[in-house]
Amino acid sequence: MENSTNGTEQFNGEGFVEELRNELQEIDSMEVGDHAQRFEALHQKLNQALSSIDGL
């Protein structure tokens, strides 16, 4: 089941990475004092993504 289409339908890795890159660029342009809250939200998003693909 390595190439299961169910996994790609539930999780688009390339789109997710692009979204993360855009968020990191936004954070980079913000004031340093505002980074912590955005990094925490990004960390939660990464944890959710890893949890959703854990069974693949």
C-alpha cells in the first residue's frame, strides 16, 4: 500500500510545504517580538500534519 491514493487525498505534502514556506516568509517580515506566537501556531500545524500521516 505504498502508493495508496487515500494518503495523497488526505495529505498534500507539496502544498503543505509551500504553505509552510509562505508562513515562514511572513514571519520573517514581522517584528521579532511577534515571532513567538506565530512559531507556536506553526509548531501546532506541523504536529497535526505529522499525526495525520503517522500511519502511512
